[in-house]
Amino acid sequence: MASTTVSLMILIVILSVLCVAECKYMVYNTSQGIVPGKLNVHLVPHTHDDVGWLKTVDQYYVGSNNSLQGACVQNVLDSLIPALLADKNRKFIYVEQAFFQRWWEDQSEEMQNTVRTLVSSGQLEMINGGMCMHDEAATHYIDMIDQTTLGHRFIKKEFNVSPRIGWQIDPFGHSAVQAYLLGAEVGFDSLFFGRIDYQDRAKRKGDKSLEVIWQGSKSLGSSAQIFSGAFPDNYEPPSTFYFEVNDDSPIVQDNVNLFDYNVQERVNDFVAAALSQANITRSNHIMWTMGTDFKYQYAQTWFRNMDKLIHYINQDGRVNALYSTPSIYTDAKYALNESWPLKTEDYFPYADRVNAYWTGYFTSRPALKGYVRKMSGYYLAARQLEFFRGRITGRTTDSLADALAIAQHHDAVTGTEKQHVADDYAKRLSIGYKEAEEVVAASLGCMTQSSPSSVCKNPIPKFTQCPLLNISYCPPTEVDLSLGKKLVVVVYNSLGWTRTDVVRIPVINENITVQDSAGKVIVSQLLPIVNATLAVRKYYASAYTGESPSVSPMYWLAFEAVAPPLGFSTYVISSGKISGKQTSYASDGRQNDTIEIGPGNLKLIYSGNDGKLIQYINKRNSVKVSMGQSYSYYAGVGFDSDQATGAYIFRPNGTSFPIQSKKIPLTVLRGPLFDEVHQRISSWIYQITRVYKEKDHVEVEFTVGPIPIDDGVSKEVVSQISTTLQNNKTFYTDSNGRDFLERIRDYRADWDLQVNQPVAGNYYPINLGIFMKDRTTELSILVDRSVGGSSIVDGQVELMLHRRLIYDDGRGVDEALNETVCVLDNCTGLTVQGKYFIRFDPLGEGSKWRRTFGQEIYSPFVLAFTEQDENWTNFQVPSFCGMDPSFSLPHNVAIITLQELEDGSVLLRFAHLYEVGEDNDFSILATVELKRVFPNKMIKVTEMSLSANQERGEMEKKRLVWKVEGLNGKQDNVLRGRPVDPVKLVVELAPMEIRTFIINFN
């Protein structure tokens, strides 16, 4: 045995000597950490995987349709894991959970455990953590929260970690809400992004202020600020350090026995690029983002070259290179204990070069934007109803949640994807809606049949809904009631306070009456459905359903409905005498008198001579202003210039061109609930203006399209509201539906703006509304979807409603934004129908309407229908309130999430709707009594971070507190709600505060 051992040792020595002489295997030292006193280059390996763009999300995942783009996320993740396992010092960050979850579900338990080990060790870090990297201009804050929550809770469940870093590297501009709400309030320690205005970037490079402390909320102040960094150029590596198999950067060739040995050359290139970046960055730490779109499909090529770079760079010694992550980089910056510049408000609008403002996408694909917003409000209500009935396995709102999450991607709701990808997003939303529709119908069926505490498996009432009600297509209401049938309408209110609104449904009978659940006749109004509406109905109902409607309703039936907080009321429509009369008046444009519209305090005055709006009068608040409203279009610059207008970019060829003629005939329909003004603005624009008896705002319903492009001119259609207000270049737009930010025409607070696009450069994203004011009066305009808008001249506000373009703008989508809709072999340009709302108030009084009515726009009534032949109602529960019947939320608080989770607990969020100083009555601390929100229930309350993946107290303990230049360590006194007492169960909310809870019922 001893002889055998000696022989083996001799053999090992001989082989070792031979290997030294012959073997070429090289072990690279990649273990280097941070070195004090040196320039530390943090190499952050990453891939940016769009959740749809040129290909659909599933095509990107599996790697199909590669004629459009050679991209396969499955390959990225498959090749990444063995590459990380090959060297414990290698690191990687991953972002898009829509892809990761698809991959995760396909893995064996052994592979899942391997990945858990990589995450636990820090080699693989989940950052940002939402289902997608959401857009920041065309998204609503509730959608941003929901999609982030889906991803964060999955990561917490599978890996027991909470993402620390915001990574919004590709969205086209960055919002204040992203910084404070989807940054600080979800527990992020820092936020990094790639796209800021080229003028802003140049200035920040010069004064080393690419990295800042971003304080996005004046209400939450320093309590919600976050360390933020804009990359020097984009989210890619320096220009010669791309290492995908087919990239053309020089690899690190370190084999002296082969041609093209270039180690010293590559080291010199690296050091030069590092020193260049260090010259525009504070401190001795810089970050290199080693990757870009859909990279690491063969991960070894990247890591092989980075291994070599780290090894040889650190042998060279001039700078220090290390594998890193944004978390390591952030901790290194924090450890310096330095002060950083303060940034407030946002990074909109964004231009990547002269004449290239990315402000067109604020409006691009307006139908998709409207669909996303409609589904968002519906999802909020559907989750509430799912909670009241109880979550049923196999029939949930989860499919709609996933579809909405993906639709928030920065190439989805933005409208900057190829047409077939936009169709895919819409298809997913439609499938999700159908499943959620079943949840809503079953929940209402059970709730009208028995109390929520009762078990209900098979509801007797079969409710149907009308997703195409906006185009007057609603088969459940288009039934003949003259034969004794009765139509029951359940009206559900997802708001936290009692709501009154006018319901409008298409009907075929003229002699009908409306009663409430007590049998009381309700005032109603019948209006004819005009030919313009019927034409849109016929074409688009056929396009959507695949068949032409068999019935054409003659009338709109309108009645006033009242629904309790988080509750419903029922109304019965049957044959009978209509309670309200309607009269009509037509102007042929030859009168010289004026025409007054409005059955209540609010009056609109039109010129009888030319049919144009000339005055707004509100007797209730004594506002009387001159105003006009018109349509124009911007002709887009074409491909023969240095920059065409396109899906991303808005580049008008000068000022706008008026669309309507000098005289516009009008038809007036009057009734007890509201008056309507119908106007054919042009052959492709139809408008209905409504003034309600009990409301103090104007409702404008527009139908725009198909936009004609036979003349070869791209067109961007705007509606302009003109007044005599002297707003001195100043107006205000919302940030993702939350804070309103001041905008000043041709001005940026952070740098001296060089104006090259006086229209496009002054456009901003609008999700809730836009307002302007002078010394006495405010004008507010609220919208039903994301649009772009501005005040290009004093006294005027304009909204871009629709775009139809001929050329691509050269930003990668390689397709003109020319949407068409086809029925059989007939294809026409897209027609868009939508609404916006106008109101004037005395100075300082407009916020109440903007905030309260803004909630009503986002959360319209949910209507469900069923027929009954016998007794007019046999519902055991004809009305319902989900809270204590004597309680409602204060009008400065909204319930934005009420959702039963898989484990039976409940996710609950309240949002304060007002900013500090916004309103004298409502910009105050608000309180909500949970015992009255959940009456007769014993509950345990745990406050969570915004994305509900960690306890709030735990998150606060870990929060990094940064120093800000000029403040000398002083922090502002920020008002926040106190912790919830487990006995009193009262939630306090300070202005702009959102609080998230997990509720467990005992």
C-alpha cells in the first residue's frame, strides 16, 4: 500500500510539471473588492428585456419571430445560471419578473434551489422587481403600484428578499411619483435611470450632478427622498466593451501563442474610459452597466471577457475593477458620508438630441391607453367584489392583474410598440377582463341573493355586463320591454363615499320607466342615438365581436343613480311612461342670437351665428368667463428632415392648422338631467358637449377619426380651450395621477433651456388633468386616459387626442404609427372616442373638483344587468354597503386596494388625495376607522411597505439617510400618520401619504 502511494505522488508531480509546460488553462483573479484610494470601476452585468416591443412578450421569451429581432430571454436565463456557478465572484442583476416567472415555472426543484442559493449569496440580485419596467409618463400610480406589488411579493415568497434598487433605465423621462412613491416608499435605497434630456445631461456632466438626492414630493419632503443617478450616456457599456457572440467590440485576447494578442491595448482602453467617466462623477466610484437589450443569450462570452478585464486591470494597478451590483455601488457611495445635490420635481420632457422631443408617445395609441385605464378602474372594483364574496380557486381576477401589469411596460401603454404587439396587449387585457367579468357577475349574483357572510356557490341571478357601452353596444339592455320583461340594473360604486351619477344605456323602447329598489319612480331622460354614434357602433361592434349587431337601439336612456360606499343599488326598467321630457333645437348657423345650454347652475353660451362656444357661466360660484373650444392638427415633419415625427417623437411642422369651418351648425337636446350639444366639426370629428343639472363641469365627448392621410401628411389632432386667463406662461400637470407640478413655458429649473421646438418641447404627460390660473380664476381640465398637453399660448390649454403618422421616427420600432381597424376586407384608420371635462373655479377652489371628480373618472360605476319576468324584483338584498352603513371615507381619502390574497389575508391601501397646501379644507391629516370599514369583524393589522413585501417598521430601520448639499444635516419636519393602535384601529394619513396594510380576520 505504501509503495502504491509513493508511485501515485510521483505521477502527480510529473503531470504537474508537464501541465506547467504544455497546459494553457488560466485562472483569473476576479475576487477583487473595493480598494480605498483608487478609482473603483463597478462592473454591473445586466440584460434589459423589454416585456414586448418589436415582438410580443411570449415571442421574446421563447425566441420566436426572430426575423424581427434575434432575442430569446429563455436563453439568457438558461445560460446565466451555469455562468454564475462557474465563479462565485461573478454577479448579475435581473429585473423583469414577467419573464423570470415564466422561466421559474419551467424549472426543476433542484434548479430552483440552485437559484435560491445564488440569490441568497448575492451573486444574482433581483432589482426593481416589478413584472415589467413600467413607463413613467402614461401610467397611473395605482397601476404602477399594482404591477410592482405582483413582482415584489413573488420575490419575497420564493427568495425571502426585498429588492433594494430602482432600475428604470429605459423609460423615456422620469416622474416625481417614481422617485418618492415607487422608489422611497417601496424601500429602495437608490434609483438609477438612463434617459434624461440631452441639454440637462450635458449640464450635469459639467458640474458632476448626474447623481443627486431626488426629493419628488413636496408633501412628504425628506422622508421620501432617494439617492438617484442618471448614467453618463445610456444604460449600455462604454462603446468598445460589448461582448455578445455577435458584437463587434474587440475581445480580450490574452493567448500569446495566437495572433491578435491585445491585453495591454484593452487595458489602456478600459483605463481611458474609466478616467473619462470619473471626470464627470463625484467620488472614486463609477458604475459600468455591462449589458443592454436582450444580452447574455450566451452569458459565458460576457463573463469570460469581464474575468480577463478584472484580472489584467488590477494587475495594471491604475484603477480597480470589480464585479458589482447597484446595491454594492450604492453602499459604497453611502459609506463616503458626502453631501449630494438636491433634485426636485421630475425629468420631463425628454429629448435625446436637437428637434427630438419624446412627447408624442404621451398620446400614441389613444385607444389602447383608454383600454388600459378602463381596465385599471374595473380591476380595482372587481377585486373589491371578489373580497366581499370570497376568493374562489380557479375563478379569480389574477389574469387581469397579469395583463394590466404587462401593459404598464414602457413600450406597451406608451404606444411605442409594433402593431401586432399592441394587439397582443389588447388581447391579454380582453382575456383578463372576461375572467374578471365572471368574478364580478358571480359576486353580484351572490350578494343580491344573500348576505356576504352566507355561503354562495351557484348564484341564481345571472348578470351580464357591457364592455362596449362606450360605442352604444349593450345587448343586455337592447331587449323589448313592451312584452312585460323587466330589466334590472345593479350599479356598483367602488369609491369610499356615496356617489350620485347619471347612468346612460342604449334601449329600443320609447315608453319606459325607471324605479329604484323601493319602487320609487326615478327621473329619467330619453335621447335619440344619432347617426354618427350608430355608424361607429356598427363598425366597431362588428370588428370586436366578428358579427354585425342584429339590433339597432333607437335611444339612450339616462337616469340618476345613487350608490353607497363600496356598495350597490338596484334599479328596474320596465314599460311605462318616461318621467322626463326631452326637447331638441337645431341651429343652421343663420341666427344672430345666442343659445344658452344647461338645466342647472352651469350655463354654456353659444353663438347663434356661427355655432361656437363663447361663454361659461356658473351661478353657484359666480364664475363668468369668456371661452372657446376648437380643433386643430399639427402637420408632422416627414422623413426628408433630420428628424421625423413618429410614435415616440412629436415634431410638428410649425403651428397647428384649424380643422373646423367658420360656422358649425349645432343641435341641442334638452332634458331634466342634462343638455347636449351635438356638432359635426368635420367629416371625421364629431363632438357632444353635455351640461348636467347637478354638476358644475362640462363634459366633452369626442369622436375623432379616421384621420385622413391621403395628402401624405402626418397629423396630430388637438383640442384647444381658449380663455382670457392671464396665466403668464405657467400651468400645472399631474405626475401619474398624484402630485401636480408647475410647468413654465420655454423654461427648465435645472438648466438654461435652448428652445428649438417651442411646441413639442413644452408638452407634458397628463394622466389626471391640467390646470392654469390667474389672479382670480382657475381653469381645470381632467382626462379619461393618458394624453399629452400644454399651454402653448397664454390663456389656452390644448390636449392631443389622436395621432396618425406616415413615417417612423428612427427609434427602433421601424413602423409608422398608422393604426387601422378591419371588418372583413374593409380597413379604415382608427377612430377614437373619449372624454375630457372642463371646469372654472374662483382662485384656490379648483382642487376639490380635481381630486374628487378625478376619482370618479378613474372608478366609474360598474353596471351589471339581468332580466326578470315575474315580480319586478326578487332580490333578497337589493342594496349593499361594504362598510358600516353610517360611515364613509372622508373626501380626501381613497381606498385604492381591497384585495383578498391567496392565503385568505387582505391587502388594503388608503391614499390621501391632497398635497400640502393644496386646499384649505382637505390638505390636513385624515383619519379612517378600520372598525367601521370592517364592521363586526375582529382584525389584526400589519402595516407594510407600499409593495407589501416587508413590514413598514422593518423597511424604515433599513432606510439610508443621505446628506444634501446646503442643508447642513437639517431635515424638514414632515407630517406622517402615526402607527396604528392595535386596539383603536384608526389609520391616520397625512397629505399625499399612502399606507398599506395586511389584514387578518380572527
